[in-house]
Amino acid sequence: MSPRRVPLLTLLCALALAGSATSARAAAPLTGTRLHEELGRLALSLGVEPVSAPFSKVSVTSFDALMVRQLGASDVAASVQHEAWRAGLTPPPTFGTEAVARLLGLRDNLPYRDDARELYPTDAITLAEAKHSFAVASRWQGGAAEWVRGQFSTFALPRYSTAQRRVLALAISKVGMPYVWGGETDTRGAAYGGQVHGGYDCSGFAWRVFKLSGFSWGTAIHGRTAAQQAGEIQRSARIRLDDVRGGDLVFFGPGRFWMKATEQRIVHEGLALSPDWMVHSSDQGVYVSPLRLDPWRAKRFSWARRVLP
């Protein structure tokens, strides 16, 4: 479903700040005092002043916004936010900062057996999640803003049709939702074998946007997995990357353009914003990723499928 899912606690063992926490303590919300301490340490390592932060618990999205500011990438987030607004996608206020934070790798997924402990964007950030973020931010060694600025320098969205705007506005409104194995709904429920937490896997995200939304265009989609959705069109209808349009389903894996779609050949899926960008559910939850600039996706792009007229 996702190209690779790295367990959060594995990363914490390798990257943790000084001191260890019990699982109960790690799952507790980050306190305002600890937030100030860690922002101060990060700022000192970067040679900048720490940003102002509340002495209270903060949500995932509020924490990500603080981290983006501390890393000097607020201008990038504002530019991304404006471009989505200019394209008529009515982005939520957190879209730009979440796009930047997640492209930098500040978020991560728990192992699938712990999906019930995933965080919604409005949930209080936990100590474990915050420690992961600070560790990743430190690894950038001051280069985060420059790197993400270069990545988003190509973030230019085309003029969309009414159908494209409706579908893609819904898709980007879900940025920040967690990756949940087998997930396809916004809340927990009996779906795909029983969903323990709201969120989506890669094909479940497409299912949520096109099928569960009630969009009429979703009636053409029947299969639930990425391989099924990729394989239920004729080969003559497959689309190459250069011809991708906003709202197309884009598929990835070792499968090549002329091959039959199987679960081994098609392993990931997203919704294209353009030939250069997509929104999908993967290791950072629902987020925005480059298509051609990302080596894995450029090399592993199989084909695309047009659902919208």
C-alpha cells in the first residue's frame, strides 16, 4: 500500500534526544515547558533565535507550524498555501505548513498494529511524535529551508475544470490525516476488515475521495486496492506521466506500462495535482509530494488512469 513504512519507535531509538521515555510517557501530550526547552535546543543548534510558542499543549498542526517557522521555511509554506488558493482549491489554513512539514519528514506512522494510536491533525502532539520531529529537524543541520524551497520551486498548479476543483479540493482538505492500514474513512468503523482509527491507506484515500464522497465519477472505480484500480482499465487507456492531468489516479511499483497489473507490480497510488505533483497517503500520512523530482516516484511510476471527464 505504501512504498515503505518505518516504525516510529525504531526511528526514536536511533535518533532520540538525550534520555528515554517509557511507552506511557511517550504517548503523553507534549507539555508547553518541554516544547520551549526543545525549541530552544533546536534553535541553538541552528544558530538562530527560538520562535515564540505557547506554554500549553499544542495540536499536531500547530506544532508543525512552529517547526516550519523554526526551520526558516514559513515563506515556502505561505507560497504553497497561496498557489493552492490561486488554483481554486480552497485550501484549509494549515495546508501550506503541513505540506512543508511532511515533505521534510517531520511526521511518521506507527506500525500498523498500533494504528489505533495514530494522531488526527487536531490532536495534541505527543512526546514521542515531538521527539521524532526534533530529531529529524536536527538531522537537516540547518539545510531544511533551502532544500524544501528548492523542492517547492516547481509547485505551480494548472487551471482546473469544475470537476477537477471539486475532487482536488476534497483531496487536499484531508492533508494531515494519518496513514491507516486498510483505512478508507475519516473515523473508525467497519471497513476493509474493520478500521480501528480514521485515516487511509494509499488506495483507501482514492476510495474516500471518489467513492465515499458520492461523486458520480467514482462509479467507474470498482476495485479497492491500488492494483485493482490500476488494472480495471484497458491498456490503451493507460496514461504516461507527461500526459497526466489533475485528478488522475497515478500508480507506482515495478510494473511497467505494458505489463498486467498485479499486487506485486502496483504497490502505491496517489491523486495527481499536475504532472509534477500529487497528493497521497503514505509514510507522512496524507501529504503532497513531487512526481518527477522524487527519485523513487519518477523511477517507479507505472501509469495513470483518468477518472474525470
